[in-house]
Amino acid sequence: MAQNIIQSIFLYLSRTNYLYVLAVFFFIFYAVYVFLISYHLTRFGIGIKPKVASFIFICGSMILLVGVVASFYQVDFSGVLSFWRQSDLFKMPLPTQ
């Protein structure tokens, strides 16, 4: 029974795209980071100004996140990759001092 579970986990991991896993971990890190900043601004700020700044920060970070995700899906990366392969950027000699 346990061996079947382990085999099914390894089968799932062999089919998983690690770019998506990395994106999920990055989103979780980003969400925790935004929460911690907002929490500390609202909890330890004196008066209403830190709370307004926290609200503006969290709204701006969510708008930025939506914009990045939307633009990521609209970019055609095949042209970027072909340009990267054809460019002589990494074939240039290093400058001498």
C-alpha cells in the first residue's frame, strides 16, 4: 500500500512542470511578504497614516501582480528565445584593463 502511494507520487512528480511549481512557491512567498508588511504597518503604526499607507501598498501590490500575470500570458517567448540564441552578446570578448 505504501509502496503504491510512493510510486504514484513519483509518477506525478515526473509529469510535473517545475516552472509552475516554482511560480506557485514564488506567489506564496510574495503573498506572505505583502501580508507581513501590511500587518506590521497596521499593527504597530501610530495613528491612521500607516494604515492608509498599508492599504495603498496592498492594493498596489495586487494591481502589480495582476498586471504581471496578464502580461506574462500575452508575451510570445519564441521570438525572445530565437533572438537570444542568435545574438552575439555572449560571444563578445571581455574588455581588457
